[in-house]
Amino acid sequence: MKPTTRDWLEIAAEDLDTAQAMGDGGRYLYAGFQAQQTAEKALRAVIQEAVRVPPKMHDLETLAERAGLDDGSLVGLSSRSSVLTTSRGITPRSARRCGRRPIRRGRSN
């Protein structure tokens, strides 16, 4: 295994540990974000090992295609995970869908 590939996998493992910790703590939005980051870095490792420089993008479908791992099961994944990678996509409504209650400042719960 190439050193750069190993680096990508080590970072992916750290992201996975963080995702697990966030999920265990009930921080599901952040757990989802870290899980998405884990997938990105693992796909980059596969691309790197195949003697290619991974593209600078966050689209899991395209990364999977470039890694040669697209079997059709990822169709639509990018649109569903975009809420995790764009700050403007996070709203109280989307946070609730991820299992997290939005914080209301100045009000007692």
C-alpha cells in the first residue's frame, strides 16, 4: 500500500471514530457529517492506490465512479448527503430530520 493511501485511510478511521462518538452522544447531524467525510476519504484512498490523484470534490457518487466502485447503489446519494456538506443546507427542519432538536436561544425548553 502506498504511503499516501495509508494516510487517507488513517484520516478516514479518525473521522469514523468521531462519527461514532457524535452518534453515541446524540449529535446525529454531526455524526452524519463525519460519516460522509469518512466515505469521501476512503474513496480517495481507493483512487490514490490506483495511481491516480483524487479529485477535489465532495460528490460521493462521482468519487465512487472514479474509484471503479459504482454498482448503481449510490444513485441519489449525493443529493441526500448535500445537507451534510453545505452550511446553508442546515436548517431547523433538516436538523430535526437528522434527529437533532435545534437550539432555541433565550427560551426555556
